[in-house]
Amino acid sequence: MALETMAAGRTRDDPAKPSPNPMTTRPWLLAELNYGMIKEGPPYEVAVLPLGATEPHNLHLPYATDTLQVATLAALACERAYKRGGRVVALPALPYGTETNQMRFPLAMNLNPSTVAQVITDLVDSLATHGVRKCVLLNGHGGNDLKWLLRELHLKTPVQLFLSNWYKVAADQYATLFEDAGDHAGEMETSMILALNPELVDMESADAGTMAKSRFEAVNRGWVEITRPWHLLTTNSGAGDPHPATAEKGHALTEVVVERLATFLYELAQSPLDDRFPFRA
């Protein structure tokens, strides 16, 4: 069945006659497709794997903040790229990530880095089996450190892997959009959830999002890196003041991120897998 006819209504007696409940399947979202639609083989060049997390986000945002953001951005970017002619599909989002530094907060749900890596490896192997040779890891959780995994898988899979931390896609716009974007559940993330899922935001409960300084200046200046224990770094897991956040800021950021990602996904879908890929001749 052609993807272009997926959303068309049909009945058992007359396939051309609209059904009282016509299908509204979105062919760029794997979760909404059925086997009858893709049994002849996945008609996609690019798969997008959104990577989220389940963790506290200050006192006012949901535990699913990272997952909600990245899943929505993946869906919107794939829709825009698909409608331009790019054969792209968004996979269901992985709702767990690495939380080893937040485990003192109740119900932060951790997958160790090695586990995250194995899950991604298994899913990439699945794509390879099904003939999808390009995959974008769209990461929405700062605790996921994945660049090393691309290097490890480079010689182990025929799938060409790309990594995008979505919050870096439009970082050049933060100074214009925000007073202070913040590190975690601050103005930027709060604006995003106000735009995407406002019913899940409790601004009256928001903590100020102050962060403790290290006793070592080298750490404060970024010369030395550590794993930050968030129960010591923050009061209620928030890093950055969320109070200046607005839905309008979130919508503006969403548009920039979606447009930039959609353009990349379309170009990636159109690019041949030749001997010079991904470089120009």
C-alpha cells in the first residue's frame, strides 16, 4: 500500500468510499503505522530515534519533560521533511536515559551508559536488518553522552549514524530568546513545555533553580569536569530560573529547531550512499 494513501478513508464493501471514521495515520510516525502499510518493506531512507529520560525537572515540570520535548520535535521535523519529499520516519522515543547523578531524587529512572549504548546498538541492528541505512539519534537528555558510541559503531554497522542534541540545534538563538536559558528545567525548558504541554506545568510551585558552586575554581571554569551530584548541586533538581519562561518563547524556539532539523533530514534522505558519503566529492 502506498504511503500516500494511508490517510484515505476506506470501507470493506467499497475501498474507494470514505469510512465514517477515516484513518488519520501520519506516515512519518512508525508508532501509528500498521503492518499492512509497510509489509512490502520500509519505504524510508532515514530513521530518527528520539532519546528522552524520566527524571525530576524542578517542582513544576513533569518527569517526562525530556521525552515529551524530543518526541514532539522528532515528529514535527519528520513531518516537515516528509512533506517536502524526504522518506523519513520517527521511531518511538526511548523514555529512559542515564540518571546516575540524580538517583537521590525519588523515581529518577536510570539506565547506565553501557545499557543505553546496548539498547541503541540493538535498535540500529534492527534498522540494518530492515534495510534502513541512515539513522539520526535525536537526543533530548543531557545525561546521555553518545559521541563515543558513534565512534564504536562506525566499523560495526552498515547504518550511517548521526547524533543531534536538539538543545544545541538553536543554541545560537538563546541570547535573543531568553534572559538565561538555564541548565535544567530553567527558562528554556519551561518555555518549551509551556508551548508543547501547558497542562503539565505548575508554575506556582517552581523553585528558583539556583545552583551551588564547586569549591574548585577549575571546575567552575570548566577546565576540569566532574559528574555533578544533583542533590548537592540544586535544591529541587532545577538549574536555572524558570520564571521568565513563556509559551511564546517556546513556540519560537520550536520553530527554529524544527526547521533546521527538517532541512537536514530532507537533505540526508536525498543524499546517495556513495563512496564519499557524507562528504562532497
